[in-house]
Amino acid sequence: MNPAATLGTVLLAYLPAAVSPGPNFVLIAHTAAAGTRRAAVAVALGVVAAGGALAAVAVFGLGTLLAHTPWLATALRITCGAYLAWLGVRMWLRVRAPDAAPPESHRGAFRRGVLSNLTNPKAAAFFGSVLTATLPPAEPTAVKAAAVLLIVAASSAWHLSVALLFSSPATQRWYAHAKPALNRVVGTVLVVLGLALALTP
């Protein structure tokens, strides 16, 4: 397969994984609607940065470490699941929190985006299996690097679009009325995802 066809295959495999709703989408949309556009963009950039790192790890073969050390993969899975569940519980606890709470720093928002993607079971499944299947180890280094850059570009376009869309004034006004119920729903989704990840071998 020529390099262009290989990169096209990688993109076609990545796009459905990126746009399907999951923890990253929930976190970016919630931050955009509940906070500021700059905070949402910072979260989105954190998601993109983590995705780029995961892609690089996968395509350059370092991901085989997890395949040969099952205990490490299990520890990461449990840790990631616990983090997602903790985010969900925190959202429940903040349902009745006053709106006058100090805003989150951009560095903190970026860090949340990074942790969200690193603990995202969808990301682990894609980068750990689908990407390595569509980009064989025999591919030249230049093609692997181009694949990582392509994933970063596609991830940036999608996640930044979500941040900008959900931080519009109309969306934020709607969220202000629905905040308690939405926080409970989003928190529950994150807890369920976290427990499923931690408890499912």
C-alpha cells in the first residue's frame, strides 16, 4: 500500500473513534457550557496533546510494552477507571456549589484534558489495537510520523469545534437553567464509564 493510501486508511479509522461521544466530548462540552471558551479550548488542547502522545507511542512500537506486561496494563486500566469515576463524583458534589467559585486556570483545564484522554477507554482501544493494525510496523518512519501529525490535525479540528460550539452564548444561557440536572447526568455517565473500565478485564 502506498503512503497516501496508508494515511487515508488511518484517517478513516480515526475519525469515527474521535467523533463518537465519550468522556472527552462530555468534558469539553461541559466545560464550554459551564465555564469559559478559553477554558474549553484549553481542555480540548489537552485532549489533542494526549492523543498525539498516545498515537506516537502506538505507531513507534512502544505500545508493545503493555502487551508483554499484563500487570502494568491492568494497573493502568484500574487507575484510569478510578480517575473517571472520581471526576463523576466530583460533578455530583458540585451540583449545588455556588457559581462564585474561582475559575479554573488554563493550565488546570489543559491538564484535565490530558488526563481525560489518557484515561479514555476509547482512546486506549483505538491506539492500542485499531491504529497498530492499520499502520503495520514495517511502514517507514516518515509515514508513521505523518500518521501521528494527521491524527493530531483531525483531533484538533474536531475537539476545538466542540469547544467553540458549546461555549456559544446561547448554549451557556441554556446550560445555566439546566445545570443541576446536567451535572448529575454527566457525573453519572463518568462514574459508570470509570467503573466499567476499572472492573472489566
